[in-house]
Amino acid sequence: MRSFVLVLGALVAGCGKPPAENPPQPTRSEPAPQTVDRRPVVAAFGNSLSAGFGVDPGSSYPDFLQQELDRRGYRYRVVNAGISGDTTSGGLARVDAVTALHPVLVILELGANDGLRGVPLAVTRSNLERIIEALQGAGARVVLAGMTLPPNYGPDYIRGFEKIYKDLAARYRLRLIPFLLEGVALEPGMMQSDGLHPNTAGYRKVAANVMRVVEPLLAR
């Protein structure tokens, strides 16, 4: 009987309270719309010198080139298409991936690893020709970055190697950066300990070298 009274009292007390509201249901948040970057693409197509080997993210020459473009009021998006260790054969194998970016301008920096490996000059030349033709066929303007080699490769091979870039620039009417590492390769405090790759300060200088050649091709 006592238990019955307690239960009855609880029921009576509960009748005087308003019914409990349904707990709020969590609302489904819509994903934030993705911002599409519609700026024309400038592709930095190369090897470790484009990829930024040995420096922190954000310190490659394409990164510094983007900063300089922004600073000068140019609306372009620089895409780093550099792969460390790449040769002209590797570049030829992936040129379709670069054209798929629909770049308006490509800075072609390949060949140094061919030279360091002693690849026959005719092979390097042929690969670069095919890459340039593919890029131009896709509607991109091409800026060719020239390179040289350490003196131990011998004067004949070095002269022939350097001549490839001059000949191709003339044949395909390309803007030529005579030597991408001008003012960097032999300057104290500009190179990493391997003697092959710029440090952060060096990559900033490389970006300046590139900017000087590509700026006449840009539209504001």
C-alpha cells in the first residue's frame, strides 16, 4: 500500500508539469562551397630545381614566383610540376599531365639530370623537342630554362649540351633563360652543401631570373 501511494503521488505530481519537449535534433551542416581558382595557370615543369629539393615547403622558386606575381598585380596561378630526379624522358612521359592543367605558360626546366648521367645529347634534344611540340600544340607558350654542367664532363659534351637549349629556343621561337642558376650557382651562401641545388635565398634569386624573362609575356 505504501509503495502504491508513493507511485500515485509521483504520477499526480507529474501531471502538473508540462510535457517534456523533444530534444533538439542536430542540424546537418552543409559543406562550405569550394572556391575555384580560375586564374590562368603558369606551370613550372621540371626536376628538383623546380620541385624545391632540400628546402622547406613554400620555398621553391615557383613559390617565390607566385609571390612576385601577386606583388606586381598579375593574376596567375603558378603550379609546381617539378619532380626531383626527373629526366627529359620522364618529362616526356608525363607531358600529358601538364597539358591537362591547360597552362597558358610553361617554364620548361629539364635536361640537367640527362647531362649529369651522360645521356646522349641527341636523346635529350629529341625528348625536349617532343615536349615543346606537345606543349605548344596544347596552346601553351613555352619559356625554356637553359642549363650547363660541371667542368669535369668535358668541354665538347658541355658545349653540345648548352647548344641544345639555344638551338631549340631559336627553332621554336621560345623565350630562353640562358642559365637558370645565373647569379646563384657560384655565389657564396646561395647553394646547398651538395653544390647542385639552391638554398632558400638561391631559389628566391632563381625566381627573379625567371620573372625577368616571363614578365613580357604576361597580361595584367
